[in-house]
Amino acid sequence: MALKAKSPKQQLLIGLLTCSATLFQAAMMPGQSMPLGDWHQHLFSPAAAKLAPGLHPVAARDLVNLLDAAGIRYALVLSVAYQLANPNKPALANEYEHVKAENDWTSEQVSEFPERLRAFCGVNPLKEYAIEEIHRCAGDRQLHFGLKLHFGNSDVDLDDPQQVEQIRRVFRSANEERMAIVVHLHPSVTKKRPYGKREARIFLERVLPAAPDVPVQIAHLAGSGGYDDRTVDRALSVFVKAIKRGDGRMAHVYFDASGVCGYGDWKERAAQIAMRIRQLGVKRVLYGSDADPKMPPREAWAEFRKLPLSEAEFHEIARNIPPYMNKSRGNGGSLVSRDSARSRWP
Ligand SMILES: [Zn+2]
């Protein structure tokens, strides 16, 4: 209802009221808040940076500066140790030593900012040392929180039953150690591996049941950057349907939206991406920016905000705290207190 002024005094009063209401609205505008955390980040040691042309080392201090610039408090740092065992790149002598060194470097870096950063161990799950490395990381003060697997960089082929068995062993080991799992599910783009409903179903039916007790975060909304409706959307549709029918295997599964907005032809697919986020449920969707130097956390959030979601939906995604942030063990401590963290995850 519009207010109608009869006298100049009333006009002034109404003006003031309207102005303060606008200010109040702006202060309360939920979508304007920055996310609490960037739940998909990486650091790059000098050794890891050398592997990719144009990539520069990124230390914990650098990441914290980017988070500060964005007004973001926390980040989940996913060790890129698996990149030192990438079959699409020339093999390194003493590969496992390099993998351990990268995980240890990441652990050391993150330990400089225990109030801000949390680290996950990285390993190529197909390597003979994969299980050994998971157990070794489980004993590390920083890395015991979880495990990052990159099916693309590790060339995991879910259409190969033997590989599925090995991935199940890896998931079981992480589950035993109560390590959460972040998985880049999309297979190798370089090798042009098939991807879609079939692979997502294998993951849902064969792989997920091997880690029933830990949170599993599927990276990039099940894609590998941008949003390709021919493959990524088909894969994602399998998870959407499983959630809709109340499939218990999805109860502990989350999705990070890193690397989606701002890449490829995502804008044409913005409505579809927003629809999928709603179908997954905003409480399962986590913000992430994925360490792209061209799109730091602040800019990545601005891109993400271009999706046709409501302010309330952006607000909810911004406030989501994944459950692995609450895991504590001995002196490892908990970044987010039980009081401040919401425990309403499905
Ligand atoms: Zn990543």
C-alpha cells in the first residue's frame, strides 16, 4: 500500500520512513552477504606449479589474501597431489615421493591458518600406493579431514569393472578413516572418456555405498567446468532423480558449484543450472571458486550471482557449512563451533 502525504510535514515523515525502510532492506538483503566459505580451493607448491604451463605457485598466504579481498572466512584446500600422478602427463621418477611431498606441503601451508583453512589429502585412486597414502594422510593433523579424488586427472573409467572395484576400496578406506570425500566425477576430457547417465548410475549404485558414513561432495555440479547439457546434465539428472525418490545413498551427498558459472556457454544454460540447483536442494549446494587465477573467489561469487536464483536461495547457499568442517580429532580442533554451525544437513 502506498503512503499518501497531505502536508509538507507528512511528506518529510513519509520520505524519512521510505528512506529508512530502504536502508533496512539493504542491510537485510540476504543475497548481498558473501559466502562463509569457499568450499573448493587449491594451493600449488613450486613443484606442482611446474607441471602446468603458466601456473604459478600459490601459498596459503596468497589464498588468505584472496579470501580477505572477498570477505570470505573459510576455505577448503584440496591437495593437488594427484596431479603428480596424472597419466595424461609424463611420468615422474619416484612418483609416490612427489605425491607425499605435495600432500605434506599442503598440510604445512594450511597449518599456518588453522582458523581459516582446512585441507584434504589428494591421491590418484588407481595407484598401487593409493590406500597407503589415504591411511598416511589420516594420521596427519591437517589432512585427516578428507580426501580429494579427481577422476579426470587420474583417468578413472567407471565403465571398467576392475577400476570400479579399486574405487570402492578407496571409498571404503576413506570411510574407515572417517575422511570426507570430494570427487571430481567427470572423466578425462583429454582421453574423451564417455560420461552421462550410465557413469553416474555406476557411481550411485556401486561407489557411493562403499562410503556410507562420510560426506561426499561432487565437484562442479558433476561437470568439469562450464555446464554441458549433453553429458553433465544427464549425469546430474541421475542424482536429481535419486534425491527426488528419497534414495538413502544420496543422504550424505553434496554438490559444489565451482567452475560452472563464467565458463563456456554457461549463460545459455543459466535457467537450467538454477533449476538443477533447486532440484538438488540449495542446502546441498556449496559455493566454490576452484583456484582459477582469472576468477578469484570474489569474482567467482559475482558470476555465480548471475544465476536466476532468488535472494533467499543465494543467502542459503552462502550460509551453508559442509559437515566436514565440524569433524574434530584431538588437537586438530574444529574450525566452526557446534553452536555456529548448522547441523541440518540431510
Ligand atoms: Zn579443483
